[in-house]
Amino acid sequence: MPSPVIAATGLYVPPHSITNEELVTTFNAYVEEFNTTNAAAIARGEIASLLPSSAEFIEKASGIKSRHVMDKTGILDPSIMRPIIPERPNDEVSILAEMATAAAVDAIKNWGGDPKDLDAVICAASNMQRPYPAMAVEVQNALGLVGFAFDVNVACSSATFGIKTAADFISSGSAKAVLMVNPEICSGHLNFRDRDSHFIFGDVATAVVLTDATMTSAGWTILGTRLKTQFSNNIRNNFGFLNRAAPEGIGKSDKLFVQEGRKVYREVVPMVTDMILEHARDIGLDPHGLKRLWLHQANINMNEMIGRKVLGREPKPDENVIILDTFANTSSAGSIIAFHTANSDFAAGEKGLICSFGAGYSAGTVFVEKR
């Protein structure tokens, strides 16, 4: 049976970055305007006043100091507070496909193989730009590839679900090499007027090339993959094509990202920890011996707690990779950024874990060993 390996990864970083201080300045300007405009209604108790935020609050709550975005002008305008991304004509490559293609080119270069050997493309991300044509097919076309392509959406776990799917294709002989991309413009579904969530997300694109082990002597052997889902409303986004059939609800906040953060922490951390430990046990691997964890970059407190439980001790700084400080939560791409930026010091035989978790709930584990 063919053995799948992660041959290479790639990264595309948007041109703009927003610091917590910049974000807070805009948010607090909006809060001041709202409270002033609605002073009479607030005094009568008809509506609640809004609370200002601070850079210190954001960093303590999340570990985030800044985030990359595709557009910062609109986000930092208190009268707009959303990215300004003009719609492109249908005969031009769409912005998500453009980002994904850039990350893919980086991954293919790092792989060193022939792009024509890629049999399939999987676009695995939280928010697709449109229902169809599939983003993956557009990326396939932009790269001049043949074969088949399709989209996968399992929110923040999309990348590990995509890796599992690609690995299964290779193991079954359906493909010898697969490109998996994760373009994320998370700023597009974020409510920048919500104090509890306006700082969470950033934009980025990542890519992973998976091949049959016979196609490369480098890369990472996949020791095991596992997926899990469990329904929850605690992270939700109700934006969709049926919104136009109920126009009275279009302006509701649930058409953007909403979550019950404390509930998510209490429920997801034990679910993911148990999944990792059970998977490691089932494949005969000692989790305490892992050299590194590349976890989904959701929240510093979640990552630190999972790291302690998996390794059985307080992780050293280089054992539990955190890129939240400069990238923020990039949904499906977070664990891949962590893996991409922090694996060059591995020696053959050393092992690590790529793990994602998020809305659904969904979670995926990928144990790897350096070849």
C-alpha cells in the first residue's frame, strides 16, 4: 500500500498588519460615537452603553499582539470597520484563489517536484468566496494542473481534514500527489464592532503538498490521522444564500462570527486533549516524547492548557509553537503556519503533532515523523 508523506508546505502573508493599539483606537472611537449619539436612550435604560477596549485586555485574553490583513484601510475607519475588497470580474482570478495560488507556488518550490505530478487539489478553508465554481478548481486552473479538485469546509479544522483526505487518496492509490490549500480572509466575517471578538482573526493562506513516499526522500512520514466532530452552537456563522429569503434577519450579528468563548474553552480543551492522547495510545506513540506541538492558533490559554496535558508538564517555549502574537487566529491555516515556520530543526526520527480544533465542534490530529 502506498505511504503518504507531507513533502512540503507554503505560506502567503498579506501585505498589511494591524497592531492591537491601532485596532483599539478605531474601536474606542466607534464606542465614543455610539455612546454620545445614544446618550438619551442609554440614560433611560433603553440600551446599554458600550465599553471601550485596550491593547492590554486583548493580549491577556488571547495572546494576540497584531494580525495580517488583506486590507486595513476600511477596518481602521470608525465609519466602516470592515475590509474593503472590491469584487473582481469573473474573468479575473478571485482574491482567495490568488492567495491560495501564491501559497501553493511556495509549497511546490519547497517540494522541488514537478507540478504536473499533482493529481488533485483540495481547498480546505472556513469561508469560501462563493458556492461554485469550487475554489479548488480555480486554483487548479491558475496553476495549470489537471486531475480533480474540490472544496472542504470544516471551519478551523479544515486543514487537518484536508490532510487526512489527501493522505487517504494516496494510500488508496487514487492519487500519487495532492495539493491542499487554506486561503483565509477571516477579517471578512469578523464583527469589528464587537468588543469580545473584534481582535481575534487575521488573514493568510497556507499550502501543503502530500505525495507517495516513493516520490521524495525528504518530508514527513504521516504516522496517523484522526478526525472528530461533535455538534455545538457555541461557535456559529449564519451567513448564507438563504439569507435573502428572510431579509428581515440580514442585519443580525449572527451573520458574522459569533461565539460563547468561555463555553468553547470548557468543552473543546478536554475534547481535544482526550482525542490526542487516545490517538497516540492507539498508534503506540508516547505523547510525552513529542518534540513539538503545532496546534490550531485559537487562543493562548487554550493552547497552553492542551500543551500541558499532552506533554504531561509545562512545555518549553519551542515545544508548543505559538504564532498567535503576530498572525492572530487564522482559522484553518493556523496549525499549518506553526508547522511551516517551526520544523527546520528536526532530525530524522523525531516526532510532532499537527492538531486543529474549532467550530462544529471539529478536531483533527496528524502525527508526523521527520524522514
